[in-house]
Amino acid sequence: STAQTVLASKTVAFTGTTNYGNVAWSAPSGSFNPTSTATGVQTVFTAPATAGDVTVTAQSAGTASQTVTVHVKTLDINNDASVDVRDLLSLMGAYTAYNAAADLNGDGVVNDADLTIFLANF
């Protein structure tokens, strides 16, 4: 499955399909609503409040399961426990010297799309 990128405490939707009853959703951090869905029905995952990778698992009533990695990002790009203009400056600096923390949409480049995400959530 394709990795997803989401800001801390924000949501991303997943849909699972199975021939064996419902799909049970789990992850070591974050939460799902609902935690079990019928095939083809979405669940909404709320990312944890801290940055890092979370493995989301979809388990069918049979033995099949699938996982996807969710890359959780925060606006605290310079990692000083505060979101402020210094983070904006760090993001702007990453336009010329790549900084993975500033790649807020997870597309491998730091550009205006990341700046738009930052400003919309600042």
C-alpha cells in the first residue's frame, strides 16, 4: 500500500475490502472512528499529536491483513517545541537545502505546496 502523510492530530480516511466479514483497524498510536468497518466502508484515522511514522493495519476476519505507513508531520519544523516564525524560516530555508521535516505533504520536495500547508495550519 502507498504511504500517507498527515499533520499531527489531523485525519486521513482509509477504506478496506475483504471477502471475510469486517475490517478491523489498528495502529500503535492515533485513533480510528470506527475501529471496524464493513468492506468498502471508510474509517477515519486521527494521527497522534507527535511526529513520526505510524503503521496502520487493516485485518480481515480471515487471515489477510494489509499495512500502510502514515508519516505524521508537525509544524514544529525546527523541533524546538514551539510553532512560530522560526519554523516558517526553517521551511523557507528548506527550499534550497532539503529538510525532511519541512516536507509537510511528503512528496519529496519542499516547495509552495508545503508553504501552503504550513500557512493554512499556522
